[in-house]
Amino acid sequence: MNRGALAIAGLAFVAASAALAQSGDMATQASAFMRSRTTDGYNAFDTATRVYRRPDGTGPVVSLVGVVHIGDRSYYDEIVGILGRSEIVLYESVLPRGAFGTRGRTDSERQRRTQDAMLFVRSLAEGFERANGRPAASLEELRAFTVARDTRLARPFDLACVDGWGRRLGYSAAGGAYAFVSLGADGASGGSDEALDLVLPRLARPSAESKPADRKPADKTPDERRDLYKEFADALGVSLQVRSIDYDRPGWEPADLPMEELLDRLWRRGERSMTLEMLSKQDGFAQGMLRFLLSMVSDSPQFKKLVIQALGGAGEAAGRAQGNRRAGLGEVDGRIIIDERNDAVIDELAHLLGSPTPPASVAIFYGAAHMGDFESTLRERWGLEPAEVVWSSAMGVDDWSDKKVRERIAALESAMKAIEEKDPAGAYPVCARLEWRLEQLRKRVK
């Protein structure tokens, strides 16, 4: 077995597990939201968008837009077009606690969430200062810097800059210092309890004189760290979802569990999530081994075909697994990564649909792993039934040479001509299918 074959064999389980865990893992009815297919020597992995309506035509329209987090750029362009048909898009993104807004039922809850939001915005301000050597001059400058790095943070930034009482955070920067301010429940300076002014200053930095001579450089920013997903995408010759889609769009809202909440739940139960640990430890053994193997199969058509088949095969197997929504995930990972994050999305959907002016259409934009659970909830809680489906091709790999593709085109053209000559009146259904195959084949001719 040569080096490439050995790497492919060794990487098969690890790579497929990493991709599936975050990009479209196995779930009940997963085969309804993802599939692999082979047509005329072309292997492809597809994800589905399913639209749900009430049979009587009343109420909201909810679309479940299943996605894989690595795929062709054209795939993400198509997904964005689909999402553009919905008034509100709820997207997944595990972020710090303060990134999901300051809404609360009581002043005390609004105060706590405002504090979380201020901490989140301050962490972004620290990133700006590390990169630019000075504080941001305004919230507008800080937002532009933040969104340029990751468009998923656009709406979280906007949410965090409004306190629990609907007023924009104050921000001042002078003399190398800065501070964020909320005037509390009463909107006026001073006060106590829930009316207390909240002031969050810049974290103190050690003076130049107090720095140890052997002090290590500051931690790298997320943009500077090695990105496991990017390395996986590069090995497959595809793109990253987060770098292919602009999330800074009207109506796009984050809906997920905060990272702190995920970790808190594990800690309280005395449990461990192998998936979360592998993805969060930049220098862990599992990531190191995966990177080593990825370097050996970079741009390998055989490896890409293996991943496509693993993704689709997993969906089919899970569709046959009666009631097992977490096939391929451990019990802890299945509950945390699928079930409990799904609950957070459904809570946000319920808030939207229960508001005085509910949106007419909502899209839930999540990994295909989550969709079976969402579908059950839409049916049971809101009486919504599947009305239509659109399949989008995430990635593909061609087994055939250009010569073989041309030969198949010629053979199909000849077959279609013979059918039309033999039965002109009844040729349409068969010839329509042949024409679709011919259209796909012609796109592959170099």
C-alpha cells in the first residue's frame, strides 16, 4: 500500500467523523436532507432545503436549509439565493454568551445580559487593539474591523451594542483607554439596583517596566491560528462555508447555545465531549494526527470520493436506524451538539412566531444533522407539513476521463434520437431525463 493509500485508509474514519460532527452528521430522516449519488461516473454529495406549510395555507412558512460546512463556492452561492426567499434567517454559530442579545423578562435579567454583551464587545475591542496598536475610535470602526474578519459577527455585534432596555451602549476612547457604558433601567446617570449605571473599562495592561524579559508574545488571534476546517477543505479542493457566505444581511439572526453554556452543562454533569475537545484544542493529538494525514491526501480524488460516500452513506444508515437520531455520535455529543442546540433554535423560532408582528417566512440554516429533529417539532408544535424540496450539490468528483465523457454523450444522443424516431408522440418523458443527463455531461467536457 503506497503512502497516499495508507493515508486515505487511516483518515477515513477520523476525517469523516470530523466532517459529519459539524457539517451534517447522521440523524433521523437524515437521508431526507443529505445524499450521495453517482451518475455517469460523477460522484456528488447533496443537501436538501425543505419548505413547510400548514395544509390550509395559513400561518408561517418555515424552510429547513440543511448545509455542509465545506463545499464548492457555487454551492454556497445557491444556498444564499435560497435563503434570500425568507424574511428571517436563523443561523448556527456557537459564540460567547453576550452575542445573542440582551432580551430579558425582568430588569434583573436584562441587566445580567447587558453585562454579558458588554464583555463580548470588549473582547472584540481587545482584538482590535492587538491588531492596530490603539483602541477603536468608535463603535462603527470596531464593527467594520470585526465584520471584515468574520461576517457571522455582524448581527451579534449589533445585538450586543444595545442594552437590555433598548438603548445603544455608550463608548468613549481617549488617551489610550476606552470604556463601554449602559445607563441601566432608568436611562439616567446614577441610580442603584437595576437602575445602576454599568461601566466596563479597558482591561489593565502591564506597564513596559513590569513585563518579564522572557514574557511570551500575545496569543494569536483566531485569524492567525491554523484552521482545521480550512485544512480539511483544502484537502478536498473545496471552500469553507464561513468564508464563502456574507452573513451581514438584514434579517439574519444567530440562534444557538453560547459556548459557555455548552461547557457549563458538561461540567455540571461531569461529562466530556470528545468532539468539542478535539475542535477546541489547537495543539491536541487528534488535530495533529488529522493534519498530518490531510497533508498526505491533499487534492486526492480518491479521498474526496471516500468522504462523499461516507457522508451520503451515513445519512442513509441513519434513516434506517429507528429512532436513533445520533448515529455516529456518542451519547454526550449527540445530546449537546444536536438536541440541546436545537432547543435553543426552537425557542428563538417560537419567540419570532409568537411576536405581535410575526414574520411570514423563516429559514433555519443549520447543518443537515439537525434537520430531522427540527422537522418533527415543526409538525408537532405548529402543524407544518413538507410542501417542497430543493437539492443542492455541495461537492463532487469525476471518475471519468474527458474521452469517456464524450463517448457517453455520443451514446446518449444516439439513444435519444432513436427513441424520438420510433415514437415521436411518447418520447417526451424518457427524452427529458436523457436531456438532463446530457446537460450535466456537457458541463464536464474540458
